[in-house]
Amino acid sequence: MALLRSSPASLALRTQPKVPIASRRPFSSSRAHRGYDDTVQNLRIGKHTRVIYQGFTGRVATGNAKDSLAYGTNIVGGVTPGKEGEHLGLPLLPNLRKAKEQLKPDATAVFV
């Protein structure tokens, strides 16, 4: 029969008393948020948000971009290292620096 060994750190975690979540000190002084609906307005995203795709010409990114365009997302272009031109009728740039300068995005989607 083999014995399982625990590291000192894992033993320390198991021996600390449990503190109820309600009595823990918050990391922020702002009011407590209960869920997604309370925080989504902080993102300030919408139809006006300019989105670029990194890894734009990949299979998964292409499929997602097609769906997002059909949904109405404002995709302004994408990046694939070493490639330049057009993809899905949108600008395709070889690096993020050029994309940032030329397309002026507000958000990015990354596909690896």
C-alpha cells in the first residue's frame, strides 16, 4: 500500500479555519456585485465597439467571425502573422501593431 504525501502548503490550507464569505473583507470599496447583470454595463460594449480578430484566418476564427458578422458585431479586420490582404471582405494585417494603428480597435478576440 502506497502512502500519499502532502506538501506543507496543502496541509496549511487544510488546517486553516473556514471563514464565511459574508464576513471576508472585500478587495474593493465599491458596492458588492451579485452577478453578470450588475457588471455588464461596466464593459461598455455594443454595436459601436470596433473588434479585431487575432488569428483571423484560422478555421475556428473564420467560423466565429462569420457568425459574429451575421449577428451584427462590428468586426473591422484581423491579424495573422506574416499574412496581409483581405479575409471575409475585411482587412488582414501581418501584426498587431499595424492593426492597432490602422483599424483603431476597441476590443480584440484571440484565436490560437
